[in-house]
Amino acid sequence: MGLLDKEFTDGNIVIAKAEDLMNWARLSSLWQVSFGLACCAIEMMATSASHYDFDRFGVIPRPSPRHADIIIISGTVTLKMATRIKRLYEQMPEPKYIISMGSCSNSGGPYWEHGYHVLKGIDRVIPVDVYVPGCPPRPEALLEGLIKLQEKIRKTSLVKKST
Amino acid sequence: MNLYDLMFYLFAALTVISGFFVVTNRNIIYSGFFLLFTFFGVAGIYVLLGADFVAIVQLIVYVGGILILLLFGVMLTNKITNVEIKTGTINIYPATIAIGLLTGSLLAALINSSWLTVSTAAPEPTTKALGTMLIQEYALIFELLGIILLIALIGAASMARREK
Amino acid sequence: MKNTEEILQALKENFPDFSFELKSDLPVEGFIICNPLVIDKISHFLHDNPELNFDSLINLSGVDEIKANQLSVYYHLESTELKHKLVLKVVTDRNSPEVASVTDIWKGANWHEREAYDMFGIKFLNHPDLRRILMPYDWEAGHPLRKDYENPEFYQGMKVPF
Amino acid sequence: MMYDFFVDLFGNTVIAGIASGILMSLLPLFLFILPYALFAVLAERKVSAHMQDRLGPMRIGWHGWNQTIADIIKLIQKEDIVASDTDKPLFNFAPVLVFAGSYAAFAAIPFSSYYIGSEVDLGIFYIIAVTGLVVAGILMAGWASNNKYSLLGSMRSVAQIVSYEIPTMLVVLSLVMVSETMSLHTLSEMQTGYFWNWYIFGGPGFSLTKFLLIPSMLIGFIIIYISTLAEVNRVPFDIPEAESELVAGYHTEYSGMKFAMFFLAEYANMYAVSAIVAALFFGGYQSPVGYLGNLLGVEWLIPIEQFLWFAAKGLFFVFVQMWLRWTLPRLRVDQLMAVSWKYLIPIAFVNLIVIGFITLI
Amino acid sequence: MKEYFSNIYTALVTIFIGMKVTLKHLFVPSVTIQYPDVKPELPERERNRLYVNMDDCIGCDQCARACPVSCIQIETTKALPAEDLGKTSNGKKKALWVTGFTIDFSKCCYCQLCVFPCPTDCIYMTDVYEFSEYQRDDLIFDFVTLTPEERQQKRDNLAKFNAEKEAEKLKAAAESKPKIETEQKKDQPKE
Amino acid sequence: MINTKSSAIRTEEMVLNMGPQHPSTHGVLRLELALEGEIITKVTPHIGYLHRCFEKHCEAMTYPQIVPYTDRMDYLASMGNELGYAVAMEKLLGIEVPQRVEYIRVIMAELQRIASHLVALGTYGADIGAFTPFLYCFRDREKILHLFEITCGARLLYNYIWVGGLSHDLHPDFVRKTRDFIKEFKPTIKELNDILSYNKIFIDRTANVGILPVKTAINFGVSGPNLRASGIKWDIRKDDPYSVYSKFDFDIPVGKGTHGTVGDSWDRYFVRILEMEESLKIIEQALDQLPDGDVQSAIPKRIKPNAGHVYGRVENPRGELGYFIISDGSTTPYRVKVRAPSFVTLQILGELCKGYMIADVITILGSIDIVLGEIDR
Amino acid sequence: MLTEFGKAFIFILIAMIFVIGLVFLSKLIRPHRPTKEKLLTYECGENPEGSPWIKFNIRFYVVALIFLIFDVEVVLLIPWALGYKAFGITGFLVGLVFLVLLGLGMAYEWRKGDLEWEKPKVQPPMINKQPVAEVEEELLEV
Amino acid sequence: MEVGLNHFLVVSTLLFSMGIYAIVTRKNAILVLMGIELILNSANINFIAFSRYGNFGLQGHLIALFVIVLAAAEAAIALAIVLNIYKTLSTVNIDEIDNLKD
Ligand code: SF4
Ligand code: SF4
Ligand code: SF4
């Protein structure tokens, strides 16, 4: 049972500081599964290329999901592919995050109506953290999505929220 | 109990225990990896005996070479499916008894015999002296070893190469 | 360089038993309709005959002609050497569609035919490996490009429609 | 020095010996390897970025200086997956073995004339011997992962390391012939003075031999550099981890801290081999131009200067490794073997004989 | 033998050439645009999020019909004869209350096909691309400027008006059903 | 007694999966490799992981609405896809488009060819292990994307070439910027050659690997650079000219077997580099001759062709892209079948890889330059 | 006082403790949420087919074998390399003979092709069984 | 008790008997080879121990060196033989090989 599995009922200053440090580390070093699906993947590649440079944010592609923290669903998810993506996602170690990039993975995109073989939104299979709209999203838009994700991670807390 | 003794017991234990696992473990891959520790322990014992060069050779040849070869051999010859690769044993009980007796008698003999020991000289680098000996007295053996190795190389390689 | 009529002539000479029909009143290209079960023999001839030398199959497409209750396959042939083209069409019954495979003659037909099978359910006789190609192998809801295709509600626990 | 201090402190030589030994071995770990690894991982990213007209990490700390720290803290937090089909004991032990093997090499590396972990007389061969542990560890990792990529990757890795060990040893042997010592410490001592005393320039002293040796030494240097490159699995010899075919090689299945340990071992290895090359051919910790300490008459400055020189030389070769990595494509596995067995070994072999003749003159 | 040495030679030389290139680039300034700090200047024809100027929209449904993805949903309510909705900026008379105009940006493919047919040029592409969301539903944009109450009121008005009319003219009632183009699909349950 | 039944087992066959998530299968291709040791005995590609039902969509869309979907097939060469569709449709409708439109189309298609080849070359380098050229290629591609962006506002999927015209006229700066680009781009080709094409390791990895004899290629229906690399001058721009290609003077590079056999991977790679140079030539000529005019005058208000069918084809960066369109006289097509070059080309992978090693599969796959978007459609 | 080897041994121990300690530290922090899918072997998202624990190429073995022999020979040369100078030309000759033996082995292996890794064994895909060169001649400049 | 010659000899004896044990009881030929390596190692310990505590100079070391060299050669050859047997008989179990022989 590790620290991250626990939930504290009340936060104190030590937990808050540790939490800040860990959140900072997690958001600063989001390694990505090098994995692309369709047209959006090309923009994802462009994002890691020189002009936009994912590496500035600490995002580097890792070939194996075991080393990765974040998976960017970049493109159309077909039914044939969905099970594989689910498995890939499952095989990533916690804590892990998902960015859904582009209309297709948000909701099926241009294929939502007649696409008999298209999964209408990746959130039907795995939980999505940030939806980046666009078809394909500009690299800047993806970067913005990443910043949004970082914001989200920054706000995560070990302290159980009393509802 | 000084450091030297401590080290000795450490390495002796490492050697003997891992050696024991080598011969008794049913998973041959484990045997292979335990052999690593045995060799390492033996190297440690050489060091304690002041044979630094032999120890290094032990590491380079045994750990870096023979062990790898053995492991490759294991991987090459075992149909390993998901089941643990186990190897059978034969005549355990007679063998255990016989070997127990053998060991006992050997141990008894060696403890009871009084070996002629000279006062121990401090260990010092031995490599150069070995080199001198190799060139002078043992030059012939040195070349002979070369030939043996050559033959071993040719023989083993051609055997391994042979199809079917 | 031969045009469609000349090729039709050659075909008729060579295969007196088979029926051929030329349609050329369409706006763009004329094509020859032939028998689906002998298309492999015809193709052999077209490929091997040095005068025709159709060395390349550029396209093969299935079509669902639901009104006539039939499925058809179009073959677009081309000769890279003689630079002429030809369109062949075969028509088969919609309920038991069977067409001879031309994979032996043009290797490239392999996947095209698999795709036609996948999308329309056209069976290509003597095809070496007639499986689904684009859809999942365990897709049970039929052949999606048929006009009367209905999409299933679920596939492997995933909801399919929006 | 430290030992004496501990003897005073504990009044017992055994404890003092152990304590000083532990301290001595902790020194390079915490004072050198960890900071170096932090730096090198970042440097690799920065160097590659700038070579590719990018910027590299920029947003975590000033110009990304905290990037590696964040990476490590993150890796500590990552779940550690041990897949159900793995051979768990071996799987867990492999990173330990690999890191132990690569760290043990640092024992024989002289960082300055005042600091060397262990002055084993057999220095360089000791380093070669302990790489055996790394090899066994890699094989263990690949085997235990129960993953095809891992197994293939580890076997290739082992075959590769093993093949390139021979040219390395042959070149080292030729250096031993010239210098008649195997200790990196002594070797560095011998190359004192100015840079023309380095072995790459034929070694200390002025004689005909020195000039005859220069070409041979140059060839030797190139060979050993290439083969050490291969021994640490760097491009163009990174086939075991070639992501375009084997995903991530033998550490495909590792996650979290264990993966980090492989990573750390890899970077430690990079420095170790660079340091060996520097010590063999480039004067080790010796300054090429003399010491400021001598000039100013400040004794205590010299070890520090030596350390800086050594670190600088090592880092330079690490930089060249990175430079090569971001320039070259990778070889295919059969070509890789061919490079070693058909090019490096025969040439090193001939070189050795030539050097033997030269030393006789 | 010759080949053997030429291999070594070419290998070393080409590696050296390659290294020269990368070394040169080490000192070439990088082309990276540091995005959140420096935002790139976008060309004027940039195609990103759509914007609808509701003041000008006459609710003609052209854009929705042109859209290949059907991600525009328009609901219009006829204005009562007494109401004057004013004119659009290019002089077209408005006759419909647009009580619903949503674009689902999680489906839109940013193809711009909806822009061209619009008679009043009120739907157009902007250069806003930074609108990632944590929830998918937040990507459905509602452009209607009326408050929900107002919309309801318009619908009620029309219903009342129609009811009155119906009462007057039984026959016409069937034809003048409120033209509501609400997509049924919208309310379908999502998984 | 010798047990003969299991003798001669040297290495057992092993099945290795590559993909769908794999760093170098160029998308969601799955290859099932049967290995004997490291030697490939059989490669079975499994496709369809990106099957987006393009043909079904066509049957539900009006003719102009199809254009955005064609973009999404070969997403590295959207302009080419649109051009192909426009060519086919204009053939079906029998309409003429203004010269300016044709010139702009050619410029765009050729720029797109360069952009697409840059991706192909860059990822090829990355497959072989050289990551830096990949980024250089993407850097230069970004400049082309900028040209597209100022013209039509999109970076990747343009919806620019319409049946009968274009969605926008050129941007006023376009011509100047394109000329600038051509000037800048020429030296970078040389740089790419220096760092990758002539590198000894690269040549060793690619030369004599995956040799594709021309007969086989034609029989399989392979087209485009892959076919030309096998040594035959076959290019639809010359052999069956469409648009205004007949007005330009350009060469068709073919594979010569400089470092190995004709039709090996290196040839396929290098043909693309040469093609980029030819494309630059075409663009320069087109820019010089660019006529004035309106680009939207010929766009039909409502597209409703007569019943019939047409096969229109263009030379896309990956080869012959054909649209087989059947119209039943309504505003939506009855059936559209796309002859996607990569779909055809990928079939030869199994033949090419037999007997090579794992690493060569990557080499060969990279050299035939596929895009899953158009394979699966 | 520790011997030099003792110090080296401590290096190894420290490294092991370091790794174990760090892994333990991370155990205190990291989450642990195994699922069945997660614990499957990674194979590009597909179901792992067959076991990887198979017999593999004999090449690996041959390489290890040749390596072992050469390794031993080089190791035997170490003492010689340190000491031969004292004996002048005789000393060198002793080693030279040994080296030549080594070279002979090398040459033998080279000749026999044992130094070759598995080479691609391919025939170009042919359909009409024509030699490649001929076809090219025909069609090169169509 | 001060560690002396006997201690080393005990270790070597134990190693030796374990080697014998492996040879006698294990069926797998490669394990038998491992047993032989253990025996050789135990012999080496003896050589070196005697060379240290006896008055033999460095000859013990030299012989140990020779033994290691021979062990390497032996391992190479023996494994090659085992592999060959495996190739023809498809097993490395000694008793099975025994049975298959005739
Ligand atoms: S969202 Fe658009 S660009 Fe992205 S994969 Fe889907 S169709 Fe392609
Ligand atoms: S941009 Fe295209 S997809 Fe988006 S709303 Fe307009 S027409 Fe529809
Ligand atoms: S086309 Fe223009 S005016 Fe008509 S509904 Fe759409 S946005 Fe409104």
C-alpha cells in the first residue's frame, strides 16, 4: 500500500507540501506512449518536431507503455482498435493520464453519424482527462490541452474531499 | 574475529549455499543464475587467498564467458513453455547417502591430517610474476594451451555449426 | 493501343462460347459485361495475349445493385506497356454471389477481392485466403457496404451508434 | 587519510576499515554519479534538441534545469508492474545486478590522484570482469520478463557486449604492453606533464618509439571508442533497444523505479567507458597544460583541478557519444556483429602485434 | 581486400560528414516557437473555432444543411406577425427567432463548408483554437443570445399564437405546426 | 533406434507481433511475423484498424460534402486526394475549369508531394534509427504547411480543391513566399543527403534490401515512386496527363541501383528525394506561368451528374490514386470506390520481407511508405 | 585496513543496497492497483501469442562460444604482456606464437563463416521466373 | 578460530561433493556440466589454498589458471556436444539419451 493509494481525511502542512512536490514532478515529466492513430497523429508528430517541441514540457515519447504516463489518443478510434487501446491503457502504470486529441477521439468526429466501424468517442472505453478539439487540432491547441492537463494534475490531492 | 575471517565466512557461505541451490534447484535457469553467485564467491575466496589475478580471470572467464555459454545452452536445449522448466533427478536417495559418506570421510581425513603450512606471506600483485613464469618455465605449456584452445574452438564451432 | 471495341472483338474470337456485352452509352467509359464464373479464363487471356498484355489490375470494385437484386464487380485493367485500358464488369446474384478469383493472374487482386468480400459478401472462388480484411474478423453483422446493411447495437460490449 | 581518522574515532581497525570503505564508495555515488546522471540526462536532451533546431526542456526550472529531478520524483511515484507471467525473483533482482555491475566499475576509476575507490592492481581488467555482472543481469532481465521483445533484446544485447569485449580487451592489452601496468591510476600518473605525454600521442618520454606509436595508438583509440560505444548500447549499436523493432529491448516490461535503475545504469556506464578511454589515452585526470595549483603554490588545489579535468574529459566523450547518437542511423544486428568480428578484432589484433614490435625497438 | 578498406574509409568519412552537419546545427538558432509564452501569429484565413454572430443570423438553416458532419443544430421559432426582429447588417429581414443554435465542436471537422452558403455571412471561422475542456459536453457551444426563459417564452408565444389561429382556422392548423428542427438525436442517451 | 520425428529442429518458429501500437509501423498496422531465429518466414499484415467507412460516407453525402472526407484518407497528401476527386468528378460532369485553377492545383499538389515525401523520408530515417533527419524534414515541412495555411487556413486537411474550382484564391503573399521556400529548400536537400542518404550505415541498412523486380511490381499493381524505383518510367502525370501537367517540363526519376540492385529500399528512398527536386522544378514553372482569373467561376451551384460511372486517377505522392465513382443521377453518389495506392502496395510486403531479418521489415515497410488512412479508408 | 578488493566489494554492496533502498522508497509512495489486463505481457496491444521462452537462434551460442575462447586467450596474454619486455625478443616471440595461434583460429572461423551472423536469405519475389536484370533491361526506359 | 588452510579445504570439499551430487543425480546434461564446473572450481580452491599456505610459490596459481583455461575449452566442447545430441535426439536428458542409443 503506497502513499498514493491512501486517502487522508484531513490535510496537514506536510502532506500538502509532499503533495505539491509530487504533483509538480508528475506534471513536469509526462512521458508519452509513442502511439498515433490517424491524421491527428501527424499533428502530434509535428508537435514534437522542432517548431513546437513537446520536449519543452518534458514530454518525450516512450515506445513501451510501461514507461509512460500519458497516452494521447490522436485520431479515429475504430472498433477494431478500441480493445487494443484499452489494453494499452491498462498496461500503463498508475498514475496515468489521457488526452483525447481531435474530434474523432472526442466523439467520433466527422464519422459519428455514418461510421459503422468507428467508436464514437474514446471516453466510452477509457476515462479521458482532457478533450482537445480540432480536426486536427493545431499543435498549439494540443500544447494548450497539455497545459490544461498539467493544471488538473496540479490540483489533484491526497486529501479526501468531504462531499 | 577479524575482517578477513568475516569475509571468508561470507564468501564461503555464498559459495556453498548458492552451490547447493545449483545442484538442487529444479528450475535449470535458476541453477544457471545461482552458478553466478557460486563463481562470484569462489572469486572472493581466491582474493582472500591472495590470488588476485586468478580471481579476475575467474570472473572474466567464468561469469563473463562460461556462465553465458551455459545459459545460452540451457535456453537452446529446453523446450520451455509456460511451465517452469524443471529437470528431473535420478537416484536421489542412494546418491545422497553415498555422497554424504564421501563428504564425511573427506572432511574427516582433511581435518585430521596436519598439513604443512608455512607462515603466510602478505598477498601482493601476482600478475607480473605469473607472466614471468609463463615466459620462462612454462613457455611450452603456454603454447600448448594456445593449441588446445585452437582445437577447442575449431572443434566446438564445427560441431555447433553442423546442421542436423 | 487498342480500344474497347477491338478488345471485345478479340475476346469474342477467342471465347466463342461465352457471352459478352458492350455498354458504351454511358457518359464516360464503356465497359464489357461478362460471365462471373469464367472471368478468370478471360483474364488469363487478357493478361497473356501479347497483343493485349494487360499486365496490371488497377482496380477492382464491388457494387451493390440492390434494385436489380444483384451484385456486380468492376475490373479496371491497364497495360503499362501498350498503354491501353479496359473496364470489365461481372454481375452475380445477390443471394449467392460467386465470382471466379483473378488472384492467380494479378497478385494485386488478392486484397481487393478480400475487400469486396468483406464489404459485399461476394465470394471469390479459388481465392487463397478469403477472410475479412477491414472489419474485425469476428464481425457478425453482415457486409457493411450493402445498401440494406444494419449496424449492430453493440460490438464486444462497446456501443456502436452514437 | 580517512581511514586514519576513523581509526582515531572508533579505535578499532575493522570498523574503521569498513566505515572508510563505505564512505569511499558512497562518495562517487552521491557526489558524482547522481549529479552527473541528472546533468547527463538533461544534457542529452538539450544536445539533441539543439542539434535538431529545437530547444529541449524549457519549462521546468530555468531552461529545464529541473527536468531530470522531476523525472526521478515522478518515477518514484510510478506503479511498479510485475506482470503475472514474469519470473518474479529474477525480474526483481535483475536491475540490482545490472546497477551493481556498472557501479562496481567506478571503484577502479581514478577521479584524481587523491581519490580512487580501490586501487586494484588489475584496474582495467577488474572493470572488464565486473561487466560480466551486467551481462548476466541483462540476460536475467530479458529472460524473466517473459516477453518476446525483452528476450530477443537481451540476447542481442549480450551477444553484442560479449562481441565487443574482445576488441576492447585487445586494445587494453596493447596499452598494457606499452605501459606495463594495468592500474588506471598508475596509467594516469605516467601520463603526467603536458598533453604530449598522453598515450594518444605515444606516451611519455621522447624517443623513436613514441613517434612510431602514434598511428597505432590512434587506431587503438578509435577501436576502443567504437567498441565501448557498443558495450553501452549506444547508437549506432543500440540494436538491443532499437525501438523501431524491439520496442524497448530488455527493459520493455520494467516500469517505475526499476526502469529508472536501468536508465541510471546506462548513463553511469556511458561515463564509465568514457572515463576509461580518457584514462587510457588522454591522460586520465592529468591536466594537459600543468596545474594552477603548482603555479600558485596552493597544494590543495591540485586534486580539485585533477578532478575537474577528469570530469571534463569524461564528459567530452559522453558528449561525443550523444553527438553520434543524434547523427547516425543504427546498424542491423548482423552488420553489428560483422563490425566487431571482421573489422575491429582483426585490426586490433594486427595493431597489437605492431605495437609489440615497436616496443621491442 | 580493396573493398574492405574502402568500406572502412567510406564509413568513417560519411560519419564524419554527418557529424559535421549536426554540429553545425548545434549552433544554428532553433526554430521553436515557445508556445504559451509566445503565440504564433495566425494567418487571416485561419480555420479554427466557428463563431456565429446571432444578430445577423436569420435561421435559414443553410449552414446546417451544408455541413457534412451534421454538427450544427438550429431550432427556430417563427416570430409573431406583430414582432419586428429587425434586419441583418446586409439588409436581410429576419423572420424567425433562433431559439437554438448549437455547434458541437467535438464533432466539427473545421471544413468551412458551412461558412460559404450563409446568406448573411454571420457564421465564420475565427482563429481561436485554445478551448480544450475537461468535459466533452463543454465542447457543445450554444450561440443563442436569448436566455432560456426568453426562448421558452418565444416558443410559448408561438404555440399560443398558433393555438389561437387554430381555433380560428381549423384547417390551417395542421400546416402551421411549429417548425421545430430540434434534432432528436441530441437527447439520445450516451452510453 | 533413432528418434527421427523431432530431429533437425534448429530453431523453433516464433510468432512476433508488431503493432498495432508499435513505434514504427507508421500508424495502426499490425504485422504478424513468423520468425525462424531472426529470419522472417512469413509476414501477415492485418489492416483495418483505421477503417473509417469512407465509402459508406460517400453514399450518404452530397458531392461537395465528400471533399473533406477525401482529405482524411491519405492525410499526408490531402491536396492530392482532393485533386483526384476533382479530376474524377469533372470528368464525370464534363466541365472545364479555368486555367488559373489548374495551375494553382498543380502548385498545391506538388507542394503537397514535397511535404508528403518529407514525412516519408523523415520517418524512414527515424525507422532506421537516425532521429535527427526526421526533425529536419518536419521543420521544412512546416514551411510548406505555412504556405497552405495562408491560402486556405488549415494546416493538414484543407478542403481546398473543390469540384470545378478552389475554395479560396491564392493569398497575395503566396507567390513570394513560395519562391522563398524553394530557395531555402534546395540546400536542405543537400543536407539531408549528407546526413542520411549517403551515410554508409544507412546505405548498408537499405541497399540490397527488399528488392522489388519490376514485373512483380506491375503484377501487384504497385505504382508511384515504388514502381519507379524498380526502374520503369511510369508516371500518370506523363503517361495519362491530367490537369495541366503536360505543359511542364520535368523528369521522371527512376531507381538506378546506385548502391545495390535496382528496386531496393535505397532506390525507393532516393527516388523520393529526386522527385522532390522535380516537384520544385514544376512549381517554379507554374509560378512563372500562373495566369489570372477567377477561381470559383466554374463551381457548379448544384452537382447532379447524369447516371454513369467514371474512373479518374492522379499521381499522388504514394502512387496512383483512383476514384471510381458511380452516379445514379442524384446529388449523392451511388458508389465510390477508391483505389488507394498504399492499399495495393502493402500487399507486396509479405513477398518483399521473406527471408530478411526483423530489422529489415522495418526498413522495407518504411521504404514503401504507406499511410494507413488510405489503406483502411 | 581493507584490501583494495574489499573496497571494490563494498562498491558492489553499496550499489545493491542503493537500488534496493530506492525501490523500497518508491514502494512507500507508489500506488499499487493491479488489474488482470495490466499484468498481461505487453505485446503491442495484442494478445501474446505463444510463449517467448522458446529456443532461439544457435548463432547466439556460436558467438558466445567464439567469444569464450578468445576471452580466455586474451586473459592468458595479460601476464605475458606485463612481463615480456624483460626477456626481449624471446619473450615477445612466446607471445607472438600464441597470438598467431589465436589468429589462426580467427582465420578459420572467418573462412568457415562462423563469424557471419544470420544473413538474410532471400530470393527477390518473382512471378515470371525471369532474372531480374533481363526484365530491367527491357523496361528501363519505357 | 583463525581462518586457515582447513577452512578453505572444507569449502572446496563441500563444493566438490555438490558437484558430484549434481553429476550423479541430475538428468539434464547441462546440469551435469554445471556440476563439473563446480568440481573444477573446488579443485582450483585447493590449488590456490595450498599455494598460499604451502611453500609452492605461485605455481598453484598458474595451475589454477590452466585449469580455468581448460574448463573453458571443456565447457565449449561439451556444450557443443550436448547441442549436437539435442539436435539429433531432441533431448538432453541423460537417461533418455541412454535409451535412445540402442
Ligand atoms: S479528428 Fe480529424 S484530423 Fe483527427 S483523426 Fe479525426 S478526422 Fe483526422
Ligand atoms: S466547419 Fe464543417 S464540420 Fe464544422 S460546422 Fe462547419 S460545415 Fe460542419
Ligand atoms: S446560414 Fe447563416 S443565417 Fe443561415 S442559419 Fe446558418 S448562420 Fe444563420
